[in-house]
Amino acid sequence: MSVDHETFQLLKQSIQRFVRERLVPAEDQVEEQDEVPSDIIAELRELGLFGISIPEEYGGIGLTMAQECEIAYELGQTALAFRSVVGTNIGIGSQGILMDGTPEQKTDYLPRIAAGELVVSFALTEPDAGSDAASLTTRAVADGNDYLITGTKRYITNAPRAGAFTLMARTGGPGASGITAFIVPADASGISLGKPDKKMGQRGTKTCDVTLDHVRVPASQIIGGVAGRGFKTAMKVLDRGRLHISAIACGMAHRILQESVAYARDRKQFGQRIGDFQLIQAMLADSQAELLAGWSMVKEVALRYDAKAFGVADANVSMQASCAKMFTTEMVGRVADRGVQIHGGAGYINEYKVERFYRDVRLLRLYEGTTQIQQMVIGRHLIDFQG
């Protein structure tokens, strides 16, 4: 699946204009009200942003990974709450269905997901199972042609907005082979939502606990129709998700660098612009170089991901996606830290954007696999697969 160059450039230009003219001016409102306005969510639907990664045959736009990363880069240049609204539909909420779902599941769910009519959340993490996803304890017990699911999921992005969950539960014994992926309607009897989480940053994003108490789900709602493959499904969506987050990190680094350069040009100390001081220039230069390195890495790995998707074998893509995720999310943290330093005391005051972006980007090093998980993936690959 791909979109021709001319059409893609028109889409990208539309999104650049939307970010610049619509989203950036609404950032303060989102920060103050902890909510993305409903009219902006409607505009996200109209632009087709809920379905950029879903093939055209299911009503989406059908971007390649490389194209999706370019769009994510643009969305990363504003408050991350806007991207979060569409994020689960683009990635972890839909991709398991797209990659492993039955034809009936794809036909039923993907068009509604692509249109933004149905928001789907990915429910894997639990109070005692995060990075060690194979140890999850949510249990699905067979009952005739149904399963009864009981357990608690934690930090579930878009859960308050969700119409369905792609949810991992244990149907078998211990370990990864006992996990099954289900599509669970959010209005199913026995589902309750916890209070919205109060987070360090990313105001306007919505996460909360999802508790299931003997929720009855037909066996036909197992993704792919076969029990015991849920962990593999979860892992398959991560390469794409990690590249998407990497591009978001680069977009935000670009925005923070812009804010820092503008402040360095305007702020005067000792009778001259602080941007004329070499130590300020050094911080700006470090941020620019790291951004260029990270964005170059993301684009290169995205092209390799697409080549693999089109049948070109490459056993290194998963490891490289982890490299991109690790480097770019750590990189944007350093860029944000320098941004606050360049602003001086003003960088610690919330009327300046770098203060909130500093808080916002901290989460990028945690979800889609922490930095330490990426290190383990990379290290294990080097030891086990490379000579």
C-alpha cells in the first residue's frame, strides 16, 4: 500500500497548515482545560488522520511507514495531545486487526476505525505487567462459545474515548504462548473505567484503568480466530509503533529548537542577544546535530521497514526500530533540557512552551517499550543474530 508522491505532498501540506494555523493556537486551551476540543477532533476526522496507516480498501489513506513518519513528524510539532487522539487508531489499536485479523474482523472494524467513528485502545499493560508483558494475569476462561474475561488494565491510552479495546488476556498456561488477543466492545457488561490519570505532562491526553469483571466476549472476537497468538500479535505491531513515536520525538525536538532559537534571538543580556554568546550557540548546535541524526535514522529505518513489508527480507528491522526509538526519545529529552536552559528562569515558567514540552516529552522514553527494553532488544539481537 502506498500513496503517490503528488497526492502525499498535498496531504502533508494540508497537515502542515492545519498544525500551524489550527493546532498551535489551541495549545494553551488544551493545557488549561486538559481536553482536546471536540471541533478539533472532528477536523482530525475530516483530514483522514484516524486512518493514515489503514489501507484504502478499508477506507483509510494507506500510507507507507516512511510516509507515516513524515506525517508524525509534522504532528509532533505541536502539543502531543492532538496526536494522541488519533494515535491508537493509527497504530497499536488497529494494526493487530490489520496484520492478524480475520477477513470478517477487518471488514467490520477497519473502515470504522479509519473514519474515526470507532476509537480503539490497546489494552496490554497491567498493574504488575508492563515491560514484562508475558507475565500478564488478566484471565479469559472459555464458557461454551464465549470467553469470560476478568482483570485490570492500567494506563490505557484513549480508554475514556474508546468504543473498543484490542485486549490481551491469558487463555492458557504461563508465558507468552498462553496469551490471546481479543476485540472487546467498550460498552460490554462488566467493564468499568477508573478515574482519568493525572500525569506529569501531556495534558489533554486521556489514560485510565480498565477493569473487567467476567466480561462475556464471543470466541469470534479473538483476533485471527486462534487462541494463544496474542503475544505475537502485540509484538508485531511494535516495530511500526516505535518508528511512529520516533518520528513524533523528532517533530517535537524541531519545535523545541525553534522556540529556543527564537528566544535566543530576542532575549538580551549584557547589551547583546544571548544567541550571540558561544555557549548558547553550542547548545543550539548540539540540539540541531542530534535532531538531524535522529531524523535521518528514522527515515532510513522506515524505508527498510517498507522494503521488508514488500517482501525484501531484513532480519535487522526490529532491532533498528528499537535503535531509532531509543535514540530519538532520549535525544528529544536532551533537546528539551537545553531548551529550558537557554530560556533560563523563563524556561521554568509555564507561560513558555518549553516548560510544558519538557514535561511532555518525558513520557516518550517510557511507552512503546522503555529505553531499557530497547537496549535489551538491541543487545540480544547483537549477541544472538549478528556475527
